[in-house]
Amino acid sequence: MSSLPTLKQLIREYALAMGRNYHTIDNDPYSWKDIPGIDVEEYMIPDQGHSVQVTVDADDSLSTPRRVFKDSGDAMMFARKEVEKIKVELMNRGLLD
């Protein structure tokens, strides 16, 4: 009779292990850089810094002018914040799913 509780315990552990195997660490495979219709252009300008510009295909008034930052991290932080604001605006207008 002691084999039934052991069997139940083994089944429970196996079910938990199976559940863990199907989970991924990265639940969101799309980055803020992958939003269709929003283009982020960033490059280095020698002796000046890093240039970044966000262009929106659906509405050019949402695009940002080219800006120069002292390093790539600052440039990409600006771009990410702008892309997030633009994404929300486009979703509110029904131009982005």
C-alpha cells in the first residue's frame, strides 16, 4: 500500500517539472525597436556623441528631430521613451494593433 502515495508524489513532481520546462525566461520576444512603422536610427558622430532620431511612418508629426547625446546609453534611453509614447499614441488612434 505504500507504493500508491509514492506514485502520487512522483506524478506530482513530474507534472511540476513538465510545467517548468515549457516556460521561457523571455515572455516578450518583441523589443521596443521592433514596432512596425516606427524606425529608430542611432549612430556615433566622432568628437560629438551619439545621434538618434525616431521616425514614424503613419504620422510624421510624431517623429523626433535628430538629437545628439554624449553616449549611446543616453541616446537609446531617449529613443526608448519616445517610442513608448509614440506607440501609445498610435494605439489610441487605432493605427497600431
